[in-house]
Amino acid sequence: MHYYSHHIGDFQRDTASLSDADTLAYLRLIWMYYDTEQPLPNDPKKLAFRIGSDPDAVQMLLEAFFVLENNVWNQKRCDAEIASYRAKSERARNANEVRWQSKRDLKSDPDKIATNNQEPITNKKEKPPIPPKGGNPVISLSAYLEKCKQEGCKPIPEDSAVFDYAKKIGLPNDFLKLQWLEFKARYCLPNSKRYKRWDTVFLKSVQGNWFKLWYVENGDYGLTTVGQQAKKANREAA
């Protein structure tokens, strides 16, 4: 994210005891947090180099304004702003999808366009919907899961490329499972996007770590604050 609400009064109160240099360093740490949408790594030297500060000063700022969890530095204020930003973005995407889908529906089915007296055109023969070019029509994830259930097949086939990719990068199986649970939770919402190949979309979500559930530190995987919340939510829902 490239924008956040900066509460001047709170910031001035929290940083009143800092020097100008430390205040700037703290600001840059916050900007890094928002820009990456992830907690800060537990590496003061690396952070100091990236923001042009001193490792000792960075360590002091981390201990004063952040909380160390699972070897990364978290801040509740930043996490709340990021969660709010993502929720707004998701609502905007859903609204745009609904608007564009309505336009596509009208374009593919002229009988839905009302006349001047608001009465639908009835003197035309009904035509079956024409699927998009390329074969399979787009479908919601909920409908896709139901279709797989009826046909007795798995939504993500065993030979899906996502398993090869997860093995290649060393992504733990429980992280991949958590990604799928979060994927279903988000894309089964009303008015969510529709696609032809949901297995391909899921692969892309893993490749891009769309939901920011994990981070990599020295080759090891760990759950971010978002990932821990998703794990807890799915555990309680089970």
C-alpha cells in the first residue's frame, strides 16, 4: 500500500522524546512496513542500511514501538491500517466486477435491455448464452466447488502445477492448505470474481503470496500476523 492515515497528534506524542534523526528513522521503518505490507525482519543491521540509520538506533526503535513475534517485528497500528486497506480494495474490486459483469451480460443478451416503457423485449427468440472464446465459460468458485462435488473430482487436481511449485520452493504443506482455506473464504463471498480455471488462479495466488500469509527468513517459512489470524479463524470455524 502507498497511502495510510497519519495521525499527527498520536505521532507527536509517541515520538516527543526522539531526536530528529530517530524520528526520521522511525518514519522510514513505518513506511517500509506499509510498502511491503509485512512485519519488519528481525535484522537491525539490514534495516539500518535500508533506511540510512544506525543499527543501535534501529534496535531501540524496534523495541520501543514494535513487538517481536515469530522472529519478525509487528505493530498493531500498521496491521490495522493494512487490514483496512485490503478490505477497501477487495470491496472496490468486487464492485467493479459486478459493474463490468452487468455490462457483459447486457452485451451478450440484448433481450435484457428494456424498451422506453421499461417493458422487456419479448418478440425475439430466446438464445442460449454464448460462452467466452476458449471453451469453458467463467464460473464462480462456489459453483465450481459444487460442480466438482457432483462430478466426484478434486477442485485442485493431484497433478496440478501448484503442488510442484510448492515443492520447488519448499513451502510447507500446512501453509499451502491454509492458503487454500483462505482462498475459498475470500472467493466464495457473494459477487466474487469468476474464472475459467480456478486451479490456475489458485496457483497464481500461491506464487504471488496474494494474502501475505507467510514470510521467508534465511530460507525458512513463518506465518505473518495475517497468516496467524487466518490460521486461528479457520481453526475456530472447523
